[in-house]
Amino acid sequence: MTWYVVNRAARSLVTQRTGSVAMVLSEPHEKLFEDPNYSTLIRVAIRMLAERDMSLVMMLAGDEGDRERVVRYVRGGHADGVLLVSTHAGDPLVDALVSGPPAVSCGAVIGHENVIPYAAADERLGARQMTEYFVRQRPQGIGTTKASVSRSTTTCSAAWSATRRLPAGGRRPTDPSRR
């Protein structure tokens, strides 16, 4: 046995690959620890990348300074790809990263749906199932709230739309905005 270990820095000079993907969370720093969905997403991303002998680099882009750092890092060739998480409509980071390495988004980036590929849940079907469940549990009616329009998450709006398509036998809730 020679105990030879490949020097990744030297190899990346030849292959033009870093062996890493940057996960960019476009939220204030505290959100990372408040939302349990992020830990699941990070854990799965680490596991999937490890299967390909790649590393995850976590970057936060909650303010202008953070966004500038992310752009410098990615454009500097330090990541083979970018996974955008919780990216808001109008986020200047998206435009800055379009010309860099491949980028994908967790959820659609509003206004860039045809530019940045994304993976998302079937929110309409999920909203319909959720609404039908609530109607069965509370036949006298349910209420809804709406999500921020700057976010790609439209589940609450989809839920309201789903209530309008319930079978005639089900009681429809009253839209609180029309009171």
C-alpha cells in the first residue's frame, strides 16, 4: 500500500471541477435554524452529493453583503453548481448567477421559471387534499390565509382555489377578504 492521497486542489486545476455544490439560502441567517424544513433539505443534499463524492457548501444570502459574497464565490469558480433555496421574486442574486455554473432551485423562482430549472411539490393536488381533509374534519367551514406573493410557495392560494372546486355536497368556507 502506498498511502497516496489525491490532492484535490491539483486535480481541480486539471479537471476544472471543484467537487462541490453551493446551497444558497436567500433568507436572514436566523431562518436557517427556525425552519425545520431546511435541516431536512441540507441533510438530503449532503447524502446525495456524498454518493457522487461531492461536498455541499452552505452559503447564506440574507442581505446585500451576503449576496455579493455568494456571487464572488460562485463566479470565482469555487462551486460546480448552485442549489437556490427560498429565493424570492426580484432577488438580484438570480440574475447575477444565471451566467455562472449550472443552477437549480428548490421551488420555482417567480419570474425566472423558464431560466432556472426547479423542483417543486404538486401544490395544487396537495392543497386540494388538505382542503378536503379539513372540510371532512370541520364541515361547518374553514378559514384560509394567504402566503406572501413574493415567495414561490403558493399553497395557501392553491388551497383557497381548491375549496371552490369541492363537490356540491361539501360546505365551502367564506373568503375572509370579502367580508
